[in-house]
Amino acid sequence: MLANIAVLLAVAAMVAAGFWQLQRLSERRDHNAKVSARSRLPAVEVQNLVEIGAGYDVGEEVEFRLVRAVGVYQPGEQVLIRNRTHQGSAGYWALTPLRLDSGSILAVNRGWIPRGAESPEDFAPATGTVEVEGLVRSTVAAAGLQQPDPAGGVLDEMARPDLARLSQQLEAALLPVYVQLQTQVPPVGDLPIPVPPPDLGEGSHLAYAVQWFVFAAIALVGYPLVLRRSQRSPVEAAGE
């Protein structure tokens, strides 16, 4: 009896895991559709899309839009976003404030640099006026069990592109989104390496869902056969 209950519970768990994977697949497809639709829209000036004073949640409404901005990088206010990888190698993102003609600041993720290239000269931004184009990204704050960055002082490194924290150490007003750089005039050098666009693949959710359903079917079909065979008399078994 206990074995029967255990098998039924295992089958129920496997079916639930299969449907959970299908739900994750649906969420991934919805996300990919949103990213694809927004990123195909024509590029606009970033200040025509978001304004100083808008809440940081505006990033969720315009994330992945393609924008342009013209300004001058402020290398002295640059911060590194740690624990970022590129092709399996550890490193940082270079998050560099760009002062716009209006006087406000746009944070630009210029790309990835490897560990060992922490010297600013290794990945210094272009001097003078630059024109950048890239994808709007939303601020990322600590959530759940994640540790927030220190509340005080001027940080050279941060755990995540938390714009509210970054704004505390900037003299000018910061736009409530940052830009993931794709192209720049004048062009970037060897470093930083621009962060690639979001992956629009569907992952392994469908394959995992099929596996869980197959496991559940094997248990439903195989267990009764095993149970029936174990309950047969020795005479019946010997007559085979």
C-alpha cells in the first residue's frame, strides 16, 4: 500500500514538474516576443523616451528599446560591475556616466573587461563628444537574500547596475535607465567588449517537460506490470 502511494506521489511530482517547465517555456516565449518587438523599433533619442524625475520602474516599460545619445564620458565617475562573465571568463562591466548636452547623466554599460584589466588606461573611454547607440536596460537592485551595496561613500565597484545607488555619488541628475552599448562614434577599441544582445533562444524547457512526462508514463505503465508479476504464483511463473 505504501509503495502504491509513493509511486502515485512520484508520478504527480513528475507531471507537475513537466507542467512547470511548460510554464517556464511560455514565460520565455513571451519575454522573447517583447524583446524582439521593442528592439526592432527605430532608434530614438534617449531623452525623448525617458525623463529626469521619472521613477526607476519606467525602465520596465521601455526596456530593450534602441536609443541614441550624444555626450561626453565622465571617466572619473565610472564604476565597475563585478562578477560578470564573457565566454566563461570572469571580469567586470564598465558602467560609465555620459554627460548629455542637457547636463543630465546617462549611465552607459560600455561592455566587459577581464580581471587584470582594472587599470583605467586599459579600457579608457573616448575623450570629447561621442555618439552612442544601444539598448535601454532597467536598473537592478538587490532582491531576496542578495546583499545591497554599501549605502555610504563613493564606490568604485558595485554588485549590480543599481542606478539609485549610483545616483548618490553623481553631481548631476541621472536618467532612470541605463544603456547597453552596441555602437559608438568614434568606435570603441579592443576593450571593453560590448555585451551581446539578449539571448532569444527558448532554452531546454520543452525537452525537460517531455522528459518528465515520459518518466511519469513509464512509472504509470511499468509499475502495474511489475506489481502484477510480483503477485503471480510460483506455478504461474514456472509455466512461462
